[in-house]
Amino acid sequence: MAKQTQATWGGRFEAGPAALMLRFSESASLDRRLAPYDVACSKAHSEMLAHVGLLTRKECKAIHDGLDAILADIASGRFHWEERLEDVHMNIEHALTSKVPAAAKLHTARSRNDQVATDMRLFLRDACAALSAKIKAAQAAVLSVASDNRNVLIPGYTHLQRAQPVFAAHHLLAWMEMLQRDRDRLAEVAQKANECPLGSGAVAGTTLPIDREFAAKLLGFVDSRGNPRVTQNSMDAVADRDPFIEFASACALFGVHGSRIAEDLILWSSAEFRFIALPDAFCTGSSLMPQKKNPDSCELIRGKSARLQGNLHALLTLVKGLPLAYNRDLQEDKPPLFDSFDQSSLCAEVLGATIAGMTFNAGPCADAVSDPALLATDLADYLVSRGVPFREAHHAVGAAVALAERRKCRITELATADMVRINRGFGADWASVFDLGRAVEMRKGTGMPGTAQLARQLARWAKALA
């Protein structure tokens, strides 16, 4: 009789792995968070084995009861994780087998390869839903601040130079669009992950009469009509990490969006802008300079964006040179994936809380938006409405701006005679363009920052988030 040197695969070996190798190769310290999914996977698998006659109903019940007890021990912290058992799967199975003899049959017609692929897809479905909910909460904070400040006007910027006047709420609703795309991407990732690899085995399935569709339905891998969704190629099923990479990509892009929003908040809260005040609870001070109020929450969100991009790159690099099917390298997919979920979730919460506590400073906003140069494009539109070709109108307004700069005055302080000399299209009413109320009322097209459009967009988002 062969000496068993390892609980799961030791029959082929004369000696067990070195302690250093065990420490190097174990993953239970990381993948133990998959325990609830692993238990669900094992329950579905054992139920399927009973369904096809490879387990008795009594054996199946004993396995289920044992799995429930183990999950309770894990939740309470009583479970003893063993490094020599390598991963979450074998720790649970070994503990189960020591209590339930029938559990020795549980690994029939499955491999850890399809087991972990299934566990991770179950995790991904929940992770997508959980992260989307946190981003939605951040959207709710954005919408609340936008609604409360719907009458505040600020300059819109291009190249970080004042461009045209917009409602601050219109700027905030641009963030809403970015965050909604993040949620849409997460929904797409969850949909793509919604195929069950269980039953694919290590590489070529099994000769035993299993029912993959039966197990898939038990685990909720179904389409909108309740039909089971299973992977269609056993090799691809255990080697595929596309859903993991797509999730990390969605997190990385959310991080980019969070970073851009954070940069807006950092600029707006600076002494040079003073458009907003950030909440004290999400800022810190200086250990040296007592006057400082640093926007640390925003800076950390901006910094964690790099971390999320690094996680995506790690996953892409991990799989780029791997031959089919499974390779042990793939064990390293979990640290970046779990970290992307954890850090994205934290960033979404902090972003929402920071925005919820911010306040607009009406005075500095009004001062900044009072610059008549912000309506230079409106003046060009005025000429166009009087029959002047746009390129000619653009040139004429540019000449007027240059004249005002030479005279060290505002464009509105130029005489009508000066304007007519620049272009005959200017009438006596040309200066009426420089009225903020007129400017926002006239921007009526879909997606524009006009008064009526802003009201529609606020209502649209309130309905969407309800």
C-alpha cells in the first residue's frame, strides 16, 4: 500500500513537500474568503451526484449538514486552517471528510480547476452587485449636492482655462454619467461571468454520467428565462480568466473616473478657486503648518487609481504566455482581483461621503463666472444669427477680445463704434449677449447646461436612482 504523503494528491509521491514549498505554494491565507462560494459549489455538486445516482440521498444530506457546520465554524472563527492543505477547497474538504465519511465521494467528477473557476465566478457576480451598489450610493450623493445647488453658476474649463459658464450641477451630472458607465460595465462583467464551469474537471471533463446543467441551475447560472448557462469547452473553462480581467478593468476605469472627480474637488477647494469647502471629516492637517486643510480623501482616491491600474496589468501579464489549460500561475489571480474589489469598494464609499459633505461657496463662484470673456462664443453666435459666417464671426470676436486686452478693459467696456469697425455685423444690442441669465436660458438642446435641460436631467437621474 502506497504511503500517503499529502491528503489530496500524495499517492504518487514518496515524500511530502518541503515546509518551504508549502509556505510558498499555499493560498488558503488568501482564498479562504471564497469559503461561502466553495460550500455552495460543493452543495450543488453533491446534489447533482445524488441526482445522477453517484451519491445516495442519505450521503448527500450528511455532506450538506457537514458543510453547513463547517461554514458556521468559519464564520465564527473556530475553523482551523492548515497550510499543508494548500487552499480553501482542500481545507474544507479535509475537515468535512474527518466528520462525514461519505465526503470522500464529494470530489467525484470534479477538479480543483473547475471548482475554483466556479467559486470565482460566484464571487464575481456578488462583487459586481456589491460594488455597483456602492457606486450608486456615491451617485446619490452627487445628485443630492447637484439638486441643492442647482442655481450656482461656475466657469466650465478646457485646458484648465475658463471656457464657458455652466451650472455647477451640470458639471456634477457629468460625474453621474461617468459613474453610470462604471455600473453598466459591472453589469456586463456579471453577465459574462454567469456561465458555470463546474463539471469541466481538470481539462477533459469526466467519463461519469454527470449533469452539468442541473448543477448550474442550483448555483443560479441561468439566463433570463431560467435556462442553465454552462461553459462549452472544458479546456477553456478552467483556463479562462477573462471575467477576472474584465472585472479588474472595470475597477481600473472606475478608479480613473474617481481620480478625475477627485482632481476637480482638489482644484475647487484650493485657495485659488475657493468654489467649495470639503468636509473636515475627510480632510487632514499638516504636522508642521497649522493653517493647512489637506484634501487627503481626494488625493488617496487619485492615488489608488494607480493601484487599480496595476492590478489590471498584473492579471493581463499573468495570463499572456500561459498554454492551455490550467497552470499553477493562475493561483496568483486572486490577490489583484480581491484587491481591486476591496479598494474600489472603499473608494466608492469615501467618494460618496466626501461629496455628501462638500458645500459650495456662492461668492467665489459668482465672481469667477462674472468674467464676460466666458460669453465670447455667445457673441460669435450673435453674429452668426445676423448672417455672418461662423469663421468670420469667430475671427471678429477674437479681434474684439484682443482689443480689450490692449486697452486693459473688459470686452463689455468697448464702444459699439469699436465693435462695428471690427465687423459690420455688430448692432447696437451686441452687449446684451453678456447676460448670464440669457446665456443659460438659450442653451436648450439635449445635454446642454440650460435651465430647462438641467431640470430635466435632475429629474431623469432622480428617477434612475429611485
